[in-house]
Amino acid sequence: MDKIVIVVPCYNEQEVLRQFYAKLSNVLRELQDCSVSCLFVDDGSTDATLQILRELSAEDSNVHYRSLSRNFGKESAMLAGLDAANGDAVILMDADLQHPPELIPEMISWWRKGYDDVCMKRTDRRDETIFKRMMANLFYRVLQMVSRCTIQRNVGDFRLLDRRCVAALRLVRENQRFTKGLFTWIGFRKKELPFHVQPRAAGKTTWSYFALYNLAVEGLTSFTTAPLRLTTFLGLAVSLLAISYMFIVLINALLYGDPVAGYPTLMTVMLFLGGVQLLSLGILGEYLGRVFMESKQRPIYLVAEADGKDVLYAPEDSPERRIVRSVEKRGQLDETE
Ligand code: UDP
Ligand code: MG
């Protein structure tokens, strides 16, 4: 029987958690031919989330949880879930009921057909403001322009991953995680299914515009070094322009003498150059900062509590677990599909 683990990162979700669990178990009850367990990852919530998780896991032996020692962010919480989940397949979903659990059977059926990564593609972003949609559009455009992999549009974290993909994601231990990009980066056979994003059942989203901006920078810098190349290009273009201008000034001075003027031009050029230099420095800084963060090699998250037990890390513990083994084939994919 196939073993499927549903990984749910939760951060301050006390209002929806029970509702989510009720809805999920309704769907899971219908599933006969596989054993499904839930793994909640409490991402350092400050409300009753952890308490609710303790209760749920006491009531239902199929509910497990990990509680991180503080808020590490959704990306790290998801990795904590993936590290701890050992199923034949893992389903990632949000706790706020924006990802409808009713789609799980369909996801599993596509997985059985042989796909490794069944991603759910949102068909509309109508629940978002126009500004947010425009920004998302621009972000995808830029990312697609500069990167070699095909970026999946409007595909989020709601997906089913075969254990091969989970094992692959576990190998990627970068601190600054842009999971959306990592899903694309690992490759494997992907199937996109459309779905409607539901409005949040209760509680509120933790994503501010600033956080989204940070995520976008994260996405760009962790995926591509194109901005660095852009600075080289800018430098080159500005130098060429400067040289041409130099000749103009020189010839002007030779032909017509050199009356002291040109304060506005001087200012413009200086300010422009200053701007370009600061921008280039900033871009360099973004990458340098990332190198600095990664070079510290800190663990990506710390688990404080796991299924009712306190977690104590031994000094030699490494969260990195390399899973290398061969497994049976699930189904043969028809390449023409
Ligand atoms: N989440 C998390 N850690 C965080 C922020 C969010 O684990 O620091 C979880 C949250 O509980 C939810 C999911 O990530 O299950 C998506 O968060 P949210 O609904 O705030 O984001 P949105 O749906 O607006 O993208
Ligand atoms: Mg949400």
C-alpha cells in the first residue's frame, strides 16, 4: 500500500487548524488504497497552534507534528517537513484551506500514472489586488528572461512530490531558500493541474509587500547571476558613452575654444554615474551578503519538539540525510501525453 505524507507548515493558524483538519480527514476517509498521515510543522507560532497540534496528534495516531524552535519562515518549515516525511509521496499544502483537500485523490492518481511532481496551477489570481498581480507578472517575466530553466507560472507550493523529488530537495541545503525555484531546478516529470485558490478560511496572511519584494530578490539572486552581468554591461555602456562624449568635448574645445560652462551637463553626468555605481554596488552586495550567509553553514531550522518529545541535537548530528537507493518503478509514462 502506498504511503503518503501530507506536510503542512503552520504559523499562527489557531483559527483554521481544526477546520482544516476536519476537512482533510473527510477527504482522507474516502481514500481506500493508500495510507495517509499528516505531518504538521509548527513554525514557531506564538498562538495556540502548537497546543492544537498536540491535541490532534493525541486524538489521531495518523497526525504527527514537529515544532520549530522559532519562526524560521515557510521555506524552512517546508524543508523541516520534507526532512521528516518518509512516504512514497509527499503532498505539500497550506493550513489556511486555500488549497482544497478535495483535489488530493486526483493528485495521487496522476502520481500513480508515473509523474513525479504533480503541481497545482492557480487558474486565477482574482483574489489579489491589481498591483500584486502586476508585480507577480513582472517578476515572472524578468525571471524567465534571465534564467535557463522554464519557470512555472502561477504554480505555488501546493503539490505532490514523489519520494525521488523529496530526496532531491533534501540534498539542497542552502540557507536562503527559494523553494519555488528549487522545484523547477530539481527537474523530474512534472504535471500541472489547474485549481482555484480559495480565499483564506480565517486568520490573515503573513505576507506583506515588503516580504514579497524580499522574496522576489531572493528568487532572482538565488536563481541567476544575470544581475551581475547586467552591471558589467552597464559599466561597458556607460564607458562607451563617456568616451564618445569625451571626443565631442575635445573637438568642441579645439574648434571653439573652451568657455567655462557646462555645469548642468557635468552635474547630470556625475549624478548618473553615481547612481549607476551605487546600483552596481548594491547588486554586488546582494550576492556578497548571500555568500556570507551561506558560508556560515548554519542549520536551516531547529526542531524543538517532535511528537510530544523534546528534541536535543547531538553535536555530530547533521540534518543532511542522503538517501541513495533504488526503488521500484511506479508506472510507465506515455511521453506523448
Ligand atoms: N507559514 C509558515 N511560516 C511563516 C509564514 C507562513 O509556516 O513564517 C505557513 C502558513 O501557516 C500557511 C502557509 O505557510 O500554512 C501559507 O502562508 P500564508 O497563507 O500566510 O501565505 P499566502 O497564502 O498568502 O501565500
Ligand atoms: Mg494562504
